[in-house]
Amino acid sequence: MLRQSLIALTAAAGLLGTTEVGTNQAKADTFIRIGVGTHRPGYYRPVYPAPVVYSPPPVVAVPVYSTPIYREYAVVYRDCFGAPLRLYGTFGSRHRANEVATSLRLQGLEAFVEVR
């Protein structure tokens, strides 16, 4: 039914478009456009949002320089409980001071390592 009415409209438009009132000549530049069925759905590319990349600001570590701490390790000992403490010697390393204190203890003396 729609097809028959479109054909009839096209024929009528063709007759009206080719002739003008009062002339018998047809114009070649007359166009009649019927807008039935001309719209086609277009293909649109999907739009994806740009990914958001978060990077934290760089951490800048500033080195802190301090003066080196020089320590001396003193080994003190005593013969008995009531005797005063006597200095046996001072050492630059804790390991060496502990070795000397251990050897004094093995000899029967009471020895301690003090940090000065």
C-alpha cells in the first residue's frame, strides 16, 4: 500500500516538475526529492574516555650528614667486690673491648666495658 502511494506521488511529481504553467517545454534542472527512506543510521565509532593516570609527586630524599661520633670503649676491672674499679685500657672498637673484658673474667677478675 505504501509502495503504490509512493509510485503515484513520484509520477505526479514528475508530471508537475517537467511542465510549467503556460509552457510546453520541460526543464532539465528540476529535482524533486522525496525524503522517505533516505535516513540511514550512521556508524559512529565508540568514544572511550582517556585513561587517567595518577603518578604521585617524586620523593626527594636529602641526605643528612652529621659529624661522625667517635667512641672509646674503656675496660675497667677490680679484684674483689669492695675494691675500686681500675682502668685496664681504652679501645676503639667494641668488639676488641669485649674480648679483653672476657679474658679478664676468665682470669677471675670482675670486668666491665664502659662507653666514653
